[in-house]
Amino acid sequence: MAQQTPTPLTFTVRRHPTELIVPAKPTPRELKPLSDIDDQGGIRFNITQFHIYPGNPKMGSKNPASVIREALAKTLVFYYPFAGRLKEGPGKKLTVDCSAQGVLFIEAEADVTLKQFGVTLQPPFPCSQELLYDVPGSNGIVDSPLILMQVTRLLCGGFIVAIRHNHNMCDVHGYIQFMTALTEMAQGASTPSTLPIWERELLCARNPPRVTYPHPEFDEVPVTDIPFDDMVHRSFFFGPTEISAIRRFVPTHLKNSTTFDVVTACIWRCHTIALQPNPEEDMRLLVIVNARSKFKTPLPVGYYGNVICSPAAVSKARDLCNKPLGHALELVRKAKSQVSEEYVRSVADLMEIRGRPTSAFGSYIVSDLTRTSLLELDFGWGNAVYAGPDNPLAGFYTRYINHKGESIMVVPVQLPRYAMKRFAEELDRMLSPDVKGDLVIQEHLATLSRL
């Protein structure tokens, strides 16, 4: 079974008073504008990450919260904009006031062991609000702390580092760069191995701005009737067996598709079948793409701003459900292939021209984090057993190493309660060894013709 249901676990967390951690040394007081890629309306939110570590006897009685607290103050000397606050100017333009006001830090203890979380770790995590306390007044974008961190020690000696950070400041690659510096400081370094570079002007809109690509990811679309007050958030695991099963449906000319593309096409199709939309409705899939490798002149090493865009794959619901999987797969590949340096600059210019629109409402958003080094972030206790976002609004694919040592893709999915059951059933049908070729597809022809 690919489906994983959340662990029914409750526990108590004892929190110490919330602290403001400021840079360990004086830092420049200045205003630093964000780039127009940082300033995309669709990433104007805070994102939460969980890093889960087992105990390590070699660390003795060291308190991970104390180690990380001290390292954080040292790291903020180099990444001092994180200790500031965002200000909004004309045209919704965001600028960092490098005021050294600090980031929020909480030390905590929980009466639970890592083993009690279950064999497989995946979002949504039990009692996530306890593992990252939402400090009143801290969850805004403007004039709010840019980082909230809670280190919770477990009874077994393990610990959980939960972090909420402002997405406008960095994407996951910038986040990993910051976190790598933090882990290096925790292990005794005096300077990060990669020094941070700001230079956000490199990705600001051109003068005059000019949009050179169609950008359906920012289309204004009708609001769909989805019951957001009754949503279910679950994770699904894809190992070698599940991926091989899906690849049976991949046509010959697309056999070289990446695992991410194949799984995404499958998930998008199952997601659409589960929702049972109007057959003529346009279904949008937004694929978050890291564009760092697309620049003719590479961005400087150490640049930690956002270098992402979200090209859209668009299909009629009828086609997604009735056509072979190759239809969805080709659209996923085509969307990703659009991304170039010019595409990124077109997005930056669009932000300037259209007043920083958000992503098209109702889009299904996915991002591949399986090739990142989130699991390898080591504060001295060793690698994490789980690391990744806990954000139901997007499907952030992460890695999990199972008991066989296999790398498993973890795919979180959020759907209305009535649709989640259909989603799981449809996915199981595609993974079933008894289902061949287009049989699954043919069985949906009658269903959609009645909608």
C-alpha cells in the first residue's frame, strides 16, 4: 500500500519562555530590497519545516537546544537580514529592514519517544502545533520575525527542530544554505563554508519590464466550490515497487521521464478523478522549478534568494481522466522545459507590471525536494530520520530511508474528505499488479460522461 495514515498519537510538550535571538556581534543597519522573484505574490507566506533526529550516545549530556541557540546567534552575524523585519513599499514591494531585532527561539521537552511516532515518519505530524508553538503576533509577513524555531527534546534522547521561515526571504535551496551554516556553527566552525551573498538586484524586473512568455500560472480563474473547512491531509509513499507499477503506463517515447515527472503525472490524474470536476474545467498543475542552472552567467555562489518559478501544465478535466497517463506526463514535461533565464526574467517583469499576483486559484502545486540535502543537515547528532516541510497547501516531495535502506519518495496530498477516499482507491488501482495498460482509463469514460 502506498497510502500512509497519520499516527494517532498525543503527548505533552513543556515549553520554556520564548526568546529573541539576536546576532552575536553588531551587524549593519540598512535597508535591503528583495528581488522581484522573491516578491512573487504566490510565495508571500511562512513555511514550516520539521527536522527529526534520533539520540546519539556520543553526544553525552549535551543539550541540542543550547547548542543550536548559541549557533543561531553566531549564524545571524553572517545572515543578519533574517534578524530584521520586512517592510512594504509602493507597488507591494518588500524590503528588509536589517534592524537586528532577532528571531524567535523556543526550547521545549516532550514526554514522548521517537519510536512512538511510528516506523514511517511523514506529514502531517501529530501535535504539530505543540512542536512549533505559534507565538501570538509572529505569523505575519510585514513587521514580523522572519524565523521562528523550536527545539523539542524527546525522552529517548532524540529531538525535533521545527522552523517556520518567511518564504520571500529564500527558497528551499537558500534555506538549506542557511541551515548548513547553522549546523557548521553548531559543530564549532567560526565561519560558514559558503559565505552568503545578497545581490537581489540580479533578479529584479528590467527597465522597462517586458513579459515574453505566456504565464497561465497567474491566470485569474473562477473560484471552485471546494469545502476548505473539511480537508484531509495524508502522505503516500512511493518506493521501487510503486514506481515500477506506474511506469507500466508510460508510453515508449516517454520512458526516459524522471521519477518525479512520472509520479506527478499519476498524482495529478488521481487528484482530478477524486475531485470529479466539470469535464470541461481547466485543471492546473504548477510545478515549482529551481532555475539556478538555467542562467548563462551563473548566479554567485552563496546567493540565497528565491530562484524559483512555477510553470503551469493545463488540461481539460475530461482529457486528464480519459486519456492515457502519457497525456498528463507530456504536459508536466512541457511545463518544466519552458523554464529558462528569460522565463525567470519574464516572471520578474510580470510581477512589476501586474502588481505581484498570486498563483491561479485552485491550482495543484508540487515541488521536488528529494534531491536536496535536507536529511544530511547535521547538528552533531548525525543525519535526520525525516526532514521536510509540513505545508498542506503544496505537495512537497521528500525523501525517506526505509528499514531496507531504500530511498522512498514521500508525497503529501490534501483533499476534501469526500475526495480523499476516491484518490486513495484510484491510486491503489494504478499500483495494482492486476491492472494492465489502459484498463483503468477505460473504466473512467462512463464516469466522466455522466458528470
